[in-house]
Amino acid sequence: MTDNNDFEQAIERAVGSLKFMDTIAPEEFPNIDLYMDQVTTFMDRKLRSTLRNPDDKILTKTMINNYAKNDLIPPPVKKKYSREHMFELLFIFYFKSFLSIGDIQTLLTPMSEHFFGNGRKAYGVEDIYTEILKMGKGARASLKEEMADKKEKADAAFEDAPEEYQDYLRKFAYICELGYDIFLKQNIIEHMIDDMADSIAAEREEKEFRREAEKEAARRAAKEAKRPSERR
């Protein structure tokens, strides 16, 4: 027989666990550049509660080296990482659970090219990170409402199924609803990233075309400048 109270408590426990998954406020990041060991220690201390399994790693030296090697983040300066490096590493930490390295690179490359290293006087990576945090406020409350709606649908399902399996089937349906929602959103994200990749490629081709055109114009100008002296 279905124990609806157990089902509801399971959902409340799952949602309640999210309160321990706070992200890192900008003012919590160190104001000095850190060596890699210090970066991994800081991230582990701040994000440990987000892990499902205690043996999992937040960040490792190999991960950070690979991110720099694959241009997901700019290289360190004298083996040290700035606050901006850590902001981008945090974006990678969240993205890597549902995006490929290539997709993350597409997302972060413009940020590194146009906003990294701008300092406090210009709009930079920290400003972007702060704005994203503002946008995320209230997300848990809206998620709780959304999950309650999905549970209501699951509660009304499988009324003609054998009673001893109704609890399992309703939980299964509930998870399927959440999973399909994730599937749809991931597809939307991937389509948007593909569009971004096309735009970035087109922009780079245009820049390369302009550079080549400028070089050709300079060569022609130099050639024309030599002609009068040759005629003499």
C-alpha cells in the first residue's frame, strides 16, 4: 500500500538538502592570488556539501591543468591563480555535471577574452559572477513549488495499478518527470551553445579576413611607394 507521507517526506528531505548547497559569495574569495594547492583546498572547503559521495573530488591539480591546457581558463601567472580564475573554476564545477568540455569552452572563451584581467575599474569576471548570483536568488523557493506540482501529478497516477507497487510507480513517475524536465532544458542549452559556437567561429573568420585584407593593403601600399624611386 502506498505511504504518501513517506513519499512526501522523501521529497522534503531532498529539497531540504539543497540549503547546504550554498554557492560562494564574491566577498568569500581571497583577495590574493593562490597557488594550486591553496585553490583546491579553498574550493573543497566551500563546496564539499554539494557532493553526493564523500570520496568524490571538487577539483584536482590534474583537472585545473587540463582546464588551462584546453583554454577553459587563462593560464596562471607565475603558478598563481587569481580571484577571476576561481570564479571561472566555479562556473566549470557547475557546468561539468551536464555539459561537455567543448561546450564549456564555448561558453567561457568569450568571458576570458573580453572580461578576464580587466581589474576592478572595468566590467570583469567578478561582475558577471555577482550578477549570476543575483539572478539565482529565489531559485530554491520556485523549485519547491515546481516539485510540489509534479508530486501532485504523480499522486494521481497509477490508481489502477496493484496497490503494493503504487508507491514505487509513483516515485518512478515523479523521477521521470524531473528527468524529462532536465532532458528538455539540456537540449535547449546545447542548441544555444551550438548557436554561440557558430557566432564565435563567424566572428573569428571575419577578423581573420580583415587582418588578411589589411596586410594585403599594406603590401600594395609599400609596393606603390617603391615605384617612384624605381622610375628615377
